[in-house]
Amino acid sequence: MNKECLMCGNNFWIRPSHAKSRMNCSLKCGGKYRSKYLLREKSSRWQGGFKIENGYKLLLVKDHPAATERGYVYAHRYLMEKKLGRYLKTDEVVHHKNMNKLDNRLRNLIILSPAEHMRIHHKLKSYTK
């Protein structure tokens, strides 16, 4: 059966049994369609401006100077900045005292220098051996 691609408008052939699940003519068009229509506020899975990546929570704060290309900032750094009333310097590391990357309560966060932070993790690593 012939179907029209929702992204580029080209017609493509598809088995009738796949007609409901396949909306695009190629993987490239499918990727473009997902990024344009199924991400962020338009997605049924939108969680309100945050995502979890590498165990850390990231917040959508597009105008932040340390935001990624897509506008996300690490939540623990953002919350510490709000507490201090200023942006963090690049040589300031926000450490999770209980080692839980998702526990962003202010009492669990502390600012360290990179050297202090490495020292803590090195000690913890040696204790686990």
C-alpha cells in the first residue's frame, strides 16, 4: 500500500500490516519528525522541563550561560547557583555528599575545588577495594 511521509510528503510503499506504526519514508525522516513533533511540550511523555542523563537530573533553562546546545543545565549546579545568588565559576564543583546523583537537596550539596573533589572520590574508591 502507498502512504505519505508525515515529514517530507513523499509517497512510499509499506505493507498493510505496518501501516499504523510507520509514519515516515526513512529513518532520516523519522528522526526529523520525532525531534520536531514528539519532543518537549508536544510529546505525551513530556516531564515538565527536565531529563535524566548519565544519572544526573538536567533542567531546561535555555537562557543559562552554562546550558547545553539544547538548553539543559545540571540541576545540582543550578540549585546551588540559586542558593548563592550568582553563577558558579568553572573551577567550582558541586558534590553530592551521599553520592546519590539525583538527590539535589541543598543540604546534600557542597561546593568543592576540583582537587578536593578528586581527593574525596579517590578516598572513597580506596575504601571500596
